[in-house]
Amino acid sequence: MWTSGRMSNAKNLFGLGVSLYFWGLMDLTTTVLSGSARPLTEGQEDNLSDKLHQRMKRSWVWNQFFVLEEYTGTDPLYVGKLHSDMDRGDGSIKYILSGEGAGIVFTIDDTTGDIHAIQRLDREERSQYTLRAQALDRRTGRPMEPESEFIIKIQDINDNEPKFLDGPYVASVPEMSPVGTSVIQVTATDADDPTYGNSARVVYSILQGQPYFSVDSRTGLIRTALMNMDREAKEYYEVIIQAKDMGGQLGGLAGTTTVNITLSDVNDNPPRFLYKHYQMSVLESAPVSSTVGRVVAKDLDEGINAEMKYSLVDGDGLDVFDINTDPNYQVGIITVRKPLSFESKKSYTLKVEGANPHLEMRFLNLGPFRDTTTVHISVEDVDEPPVFEPSIYFVEVPEDVDIGTTIQIISAKDPDVTNNSIRYSIDRSSDPGRFFYVDITSGALMTARPLDREDISWHNITVLAMELNNPSQVGSVSVTVKVLDVNDNAPEFARFYEAFVCENAKAGQLIQTVSAIDRDDPQEGQHFYYSLAPEAANNPNFTLRDNQDNTAWILTRRSGFRQHEQNTFYLPILISDNGRPVLSSTCTLTVHVCSCDDEGMVMSCNAEAYVLPVSLSRGALIAILACIFVLLVLVLLILSMRRQRKQPYIIDEEENIHENIVRYDDEGGGEEDTEAFDIAAMWNPREAQLVVKNRQDMLPEIESLSRYVPQACVMDNNVHNYVLAKLYEADMDLWAPPFDSLQTYMFEGNGSVAESLSSLQSVTTDSDQSYDYLTDWGPRFKKLAEMYGATDSSGALW
């Protein structure tokens, strides 16, 4: 039967005793008979109690072996012994061990059957090994016993401390939480055998973090242990938890972990403004939506609990200013809501409220969660440009208005307290035709040129207003001028009409339908009246019928037209409109006599160029020669006129240049001359027209132009009307003398390189002066060089 054998040393006694103990228990349930092992039958189990004190002879026994882990001795650890009843102790039986760890972890003495562990065993790495044993005849190798399987179990010892595999831990709990509020549960794991002893029985305790937190010794659940923990006072806590095995008894192993606990914020702090009074200032020119200043209510909370909502609750600037909340910085931004005016109101007072929009009911007793502050805003004066009243002008003017007529008074004022003087002008880019003029001081808008609705019916001009003391401040206003229609255009043919009448035409036959156009646009619409001109009222050849639909028919009055008698007729037609006053014009209709076939189709007509005869008659040739002669006379006349215009600049050699006197009627007679120009003519042109003062030293060759100025244009004795009329007259009359022009002569006189070019002192000498040097003075003296330069023998100028 299986026996343990002697142990080599005392250290194996414990393992042997354990093995024998388990062997005694297992021996009761298993038997080996006739070399084979099988379980007990039901009958055998019933008689188990009777067999406890009996020994049955067995030839081969196997069972479980137990060995302690972590053996630290120097000798191999004895595990157990294999033995067969057939072994007589003479070494004839050889024991063989195979299976898991055989020969590596475990060895067997093939003679005695002793099993030893040759490596350190760790239950946490492997808790058991399954092996097989054989007993062979050493000489023949024949199995003496059947192969049996047995297990070697590694017995646990407390060699592993508890470990927190998920540590360190991070947790949070709301501030001001009640005592006992769960925070987090920690778990420690012990690698020892939980089914054997207390090696894996863990107990939790708190080493650091009291009195704020506590831990359940059995479950590891951490709870709050102190009431009213305030995040604003202390936000972060480091708690150290210990887990100890052996149920916490002395000698047990322990492990620790760190739990970082953060108090999360709750809305337990009401907002408070840093200042109860704010002083701000803003320029009156600040645009709408511009920022005036910022206010801030401090809240010790954070996140959503620190969100603010600012509003204006009182004050005299509720409709002038607005406040918005900056969501990033939780500040109130005061902005301009309406345009400001220092002259209207210099200061405002606002009452601003800041409140938490997110409240917690359990903390309402700590409120109120709102606060107010007072904001004083001063409006600073700014030099503003002039302001027009109204902001836009619309003027209707008839197109026959006289030049210089005031059509509108443009008014602007300085909005500042200083109330500077205003000067007016027109933005010329809006009036390139210079149809209008504005008085610089009064703002009177006047016409400077005749208006023509048919040319330009609308004028959109911009009038500028500038402060006299600060020209950089300029205001502007748009003036829309609508030119009203006046019946100033006579009707005329809609196109060129050329009629044809057949030689075989009968009396009353329609030869042409005419229509007219009128550039005017009367409100009641156009209506034209047609009739033959007075000189053709009794025309024997043609008559006219007015159709009363703005058209007229030209009819033949007789028959028997002949080309050889007269091939062309000119019929004057009088066309009148329905305007006030009635305007009319005479238009001529050309009628050609043509030869036609029986159906009235034109066959030949002198009016068409391609039907002219190849040979010209004597009358035609005479007419052509007469036309050529007239053209030659006209060309000679034009050349003669051009030569006469250049005559003053061509100086004859024989002519004494020093005796030529050129008189300038627009030049005064010196300091003693008091009658060169009478300013009264500008202030009262009517009186200047009646009383004309003559110069005492010479008679004026050109009379004053004031009598040509239409007096309807001069209204209210306004000097501007007179000047504008004179200016327009000078612009239109290219031959008018330049009374108001200023001539500057920069290249003659004392101090000039050319010295004096005057001939007034040349009478003191009889010698001719030489001006050849003028040709060397460049292009500025080219004209003088041509006039006074030397001539060659042929008479040509150099």
C-alpha cells in the first residue's frame, strides 16, 4: 500500500502530516484491486462506516499531495512517496513520474518513490499540477502496476498584499452636501486564496482625509463626513485609503491608494457689484451700438452658477442706452442705443441690475441672488459738422425760370454750442453743367444757366455746408430739382416727308399722310392742328385735311400734272400745338411729279437719282457752273476774312511800330481815375442803364453790357442775380470783351530779362530797335519773336 516513508529533515514534517491526513480521508472512498482502480459501489458505500477500522490489502495506491508555496529552504522540498506492495525493497521496481512539471518542477527517486519539488512554488502562478506514476520491473521493464494519475496541490500562504488595481481614483461631490453623501467606492484585490483562511479577507480604513470623509471598512465606499463643506474655501482634497488582509489582524499585509476628491460648485453665492457707483463718459458722435463702458458683478461660483444677466431697471437713459451680457467674461457692456447730443442732454443716470439666471431652491435663503449699481454717463461735446433742416430737399422749377432766380433757401446750422457761422457751396461733381449757384452766406439756391426740361428733366445736386472756423467740418444735403415742362417747343414733322403724285392723278386723291412730334410733354397730352400756311392757303394744286388724330392728309385739288411743266412742288404746312401759349411751325412738304402706269405704280420720277438722263441739258449745266462759282466766291471770302483777322499781328517793315496805340477800355486811368468802374452798376443795374458816366480822358468804345441783361433775371436788387446773368452772357457771347478778366504779364518790365518791351519811349531815338534776341528765349516768347523779330531780305520772318 501507499506509505509516506521517512523524511530527510524536520522541515518536511508539516507537509507529510498534511499528506497523511488527506490520504486517510481519500483512502476511505477509493480502492485498488487486482492492479486496477475503480470507485466504490453503492453497497460498499453503505458499509463505509464498518470499514473505517479495517485495512484492505492493496497493491497500488494514488491520491492527492499537498505542498506549501514559497518554500525558501536550500534542500529540495519533500512532497510525498509512491509505493507498491509488490516492492520488496530490493530495488527491483523502478518508479517513473510523468505529466505537468515532471523532471522540471518535481523529481522522483526511481528506487524509493520519493517525490521532491526542486523549484520554488507559487500558488498565485499555478495552484496545482496533474502527474502520472508508473511502477516497472527494473529488469524487464514490464509494468508492475497500472499507470495512475494524481494531483499535487499548492497550499496557499499569506504572501500577497491587497492592491487597488484602479487607483489612484478621481472623484467629485457637490459642495455643501449632507453628511453621508456617497462619493466613490474603491476596491482592493488580494491574490491569495480566498477559500483558505483569512489571507484574502480585506478590511478598509482611511489614513488621510479625516474629518472630511469616511470609508466603509467592508465595502470601501467613501462618504462625506463633515457638513457644509464650501468649495470657495477649499476645493481639492487628497484622501488615502488603506486595505489590509487577514481581516485587519496584526500581521496582515496592507496596500494603499489615493483618492483625489474635488468639490463641485453649486449656486450658493449671490452676485455682488464691485462698485456701487460707476462714472463713464461717451462722445456725442459715438455711433449707435458703440460701447460706452463695462460693469461687472462678482460671483464666487463658477460655470453655469456664475452666469449673469444684466439689465437696465431704472434711470433717465433707458431709451438712449442698452446693456448686453458678455457670455465669456460675464460682464455687462453698456452700448449706445440712439444718437447722442451734447447740446440736448449732457449726462444720464442708469440703474443696472445683475442677477443669476440659474437658481437652486435649497439655497434661496442665502440670497437674494441679484444686485444693483448706479452708472453715471457724461456726454462729451464734439465739434460736429453742420446739420441741414430738413435732411432732404425737393424743388419743382419751371424750365423757363430766369437766370439768377432763387428757387430754394437751403438752411443748415451748427449743432454745437458755439454755433459757428456757416458757408455754403455746391459739390460740383453733382452739378457738372453748373446750372445752379448757392449764395455762400444765405444758402439761397439760384439758377445760373437756363434750364431745359427736354435736355435734363431732373437735377440731383449736393449742397455743402462748412463751418467758418473749422473748414474740416462739412455737412451735405441732397437737393432734387424737378424741371417742370413749359410749352417752349413748336411741333414739327415726325420725319422728313417726300410725296409723289402721278401725272394721271385725279382731284381729291390722297398722296401723303403726315404726323408731327413735339418735345414738350403737356399734362393733358399732345394735340396738333394742321393747316396750309397762309401763303399757300389758296394753293390750286393741293389741299390739306386735318384728321383730328394728330395726323393730316395731303390731297390733290386738281388733275393733269405734267413733269415737263413742273416736276416738283413745295407745300408749306402750318402745325400748331395745344399749349399755352400756342406754338406753331411751318414745315415744307416736297411733292414730286412722276409718270405712273395705269395702276398708279411709279415708273419714272425726277426725284430718284438712278432715273436721271445720261445727257444733261444746257440749263442743268448752267446751274452746276453757277453752284461752283458760288462755292469759289465763298472760299475766297473766308480766306480774306481770316487774313484780316491776322492783320494786326503782321507788322510791315515800312510801318512805324512806335506810333501804334492800342487802347484797352477795361483798364483804368491810374490812381486819379475815379470813373473807370462804377460799383453801383452791380448793385443797381437799372440805374446804371439810365445814367451812364463817360470817362473824361476818352470815350468808351464799348457800352456797358448791363442794358443787355434781361431785367426779369434781376430780382430783389440781388447782386448775385446780376453777376450770374452777366456770367452766362459772357459764356455764351464769344465776341464779348473780357471786362472781368485779369491779364498777367510776367515776362516784361523792370527786373525782367527782357526788360521793357513798351514802345512808348521809342520816340527819343530814330534808330530801329532790334529784337532778334527774342528767338533765343524759348517757346514762351515765340509770339513776340514772330511779331518783333528780324526779317530776311525776302521779307520772311526768322
